[in-house]
Amino acid sequence: ALCEARIRSPPVADDNTAFTVKLAQSGQSIEVPAGGTILFSLLEAGIEVPFSCGHGICGTCETEVVEGRPDHRDFILTDEEKAENKTIMICCSRSRTDELVLDI
């Protein structure tokens, strides 16, 4: 099943727009480059967050959204949950707004 999910993994590198992730708990801002992921940008900045699959299929990296509009690219959230914009899978999803504030 994991191999099949990797074939179907959501696109990440097709977005040419950088955005900022603001961490609500510390106030720190992290730049997510075009084609990059929130997860990788956080890890690169030394911020430890839970993750496992990296493909939007396990839910380990689910993070609460405080402000902004996610670009959901996971296979976990239902269409209704995606429309609510309350959580995001940071391993594969991006932002539709210039800044995304997360409860980290």
C-alpha cells in the first residue's frame, strides 16, 4: 500500500511561489521556498516536528492552522475538513496565502 501511495503522492515541486510560515507559539517566521515543503523548511531551521511518511498519507504531521489558507495536498483530510482549513499536513501541503500561521 505504501508503494502505491508513493506513486499517488501529491505534487509539491510544481508551485513557484515562496511563502512564510509563522509559528504561533514562538513568533518565529520561516520562509518556505518555491517547490519546497513546510516540513523540510522547519527541519532545516532546527525546528523539530513529528512526521513519518512525507507523502500526506499517515497523518503524523497534522498541524493546527491558526491563520491563512492552506493548499491541501494530502490524502487524509476529507473535502469538508479541507474546506474548514483547521489543520494541515505539513509534509506535502503548501499555502494559498503569503503567510500561514501554524500552532507550532
